[in-house]
Amino acid sequence: MKNTIAYLRMMRPANIVTSVADVLAGIAIAGAFSWGYLADNITGALLLCFSTACLYAGGIVFNDVFDAELDKIERPERAIPRGIISVRQAAVFGSILLTAGILFAGLYSSVSASLATGVAFFALLYNKISKDHPFFGPLNMGLCRGLNLLLGVSIVTQALPQWYFLAVVPIIYIFSITMISRGEVHGGNKGNLYIAALLYTVVTGFILCFSYLNNKLLLTVIILIPFLWMIFTPLIKAIKDPVGKNIGGAVKAGVISLILMDAAWAATFSTIYAALIIACLLPLSLWLAKIFAVT
């Protein structure tokens, strides 16, 4: 039982919920969130959701694998430094999860499998090589989320050439969060926090632009208001006092708020029902965040 809980903690369950929200947003962008379409393709939607859950969990497990030595100093409470799970056991577990993520996507289509493989590749690249680079690290992590959104869009293969460029939005957003997270242990750099605030604003503007073009501005704004409150409240607190605790709160809020950003995408490209379905994942993620660590 102790090992089971340790493996669950290592996977960051609250974060996994946000990755499912990404895929659901992609499905909405592809125009596949109508009841008729989903009724005929519910198996495909579930396969893509299982895929992203495994991919995210596998990537985060490898984060702990490659950080094992550093965590002995900075995060001794994690399972590997405590000796509950060995590095080898974690690596095998992470490999199984990443492989399962690719296989689930492959059961839907070869295009989805290619995108899932891209997510797995960039997750490993980030954990092993680019994590500590001030620019390529955040960019690398953003690419994982961008491809994850496209994994959802791939439910309608023909929609990918039309909407592939939208992956830039989660790339920018995750770039911001990754920049903020660099001060989580020892305190942050105010310059990075101000840049993150600017990038958050760019992301919001991007969504508002598409909502206006799609005549969904009011509905999208209703969802963006709590989104902005969730991300900027802790970020402003961190800017005022950039200590590790405040930085961690800003990172946690940024990750979980992805669900509301995804709901805003659904409101922009689909219906209020699609947006509400995604938004309903927020309480689940918040509940899991109280039990399991987010970062």
C-alpha cells in the first residue's frame, strides 16, 4: 500500500487531469464535441484521454528519475530520495507509462500515435537535457503541452492542417509557468515573474481574438475571468515577495488553471456544454492537489 501511494504521488494526479483537459480542448477545436459526433467516436476520445494521462504521468515520473540526486538535497520528501522506490523501479514504471500512452493513441490512428511519440520524446528531452537551460527548457516543456493539444485535435485528422498553429498558445503559457518555477526552491527572479505576467496577457489576448472572430466573446470572457483571477492572484503575491513558498503557489495555480484555459478554448470553438464539461474537471484537480503534490 505504501508503494502504491508513493507511485501515485510520483505521477502528480492533479496535473494529469489538466492534460486530459488539453485533449478535450483539442477535440472541441476540431469541431468534434457535438453530441452526435462524440456518440459515434466516444472510444476514440477515451483512447486519446488515456493516452495523454499515461504520457503526462510517464514524463513526470522521469522527472523524478533524472532529478534523483538533486532531490536528495532539495526535495528529500519525494519517494526516490526516501528509498521507497528505487531509480530503476521508477524508470521502468515511467517507460511503461510512456509506451502505454503511445499505444493508446496508436489504437486510434497513426497520426495520433506520431503526436504521442512527440510528446514522449520532448518529455524525455526536457528531463534529461534541456531542463536547466533558461530558454530551451521552458520552450521544450511548452512543446509537450502544444503537442498534447494537437493530440486532441487529431480526433479529426483533417483538422490538424487548419489548427496546428494553435499549439503556440500552450507553448507560451507553459513557457511562462516553467520560468516562474525556477525560483520554487530558492526564491525567484522578479524579472522572470514580470515576463511571465506579460506572456499570460499574450495568451489571454490570443484566446479573446479567436472568441471575437467566432462570435463567442461573451461566453469566453465569462470563463476567462476566473482563469485570470486564479493565475494572477498568486503571481502578484510572488512578485511582491518572491520567496519559494509564493513561487510554488504561483506555479501550482498556473498548472491547475490550464483547465479553465482549455474550457475557454472549448467555449470559443464549440458550445457552452463542452466548456462546462472541461471546467468540471477543475474541482477534481483541486481536490487531488490537496492530497498529492503538484510540483
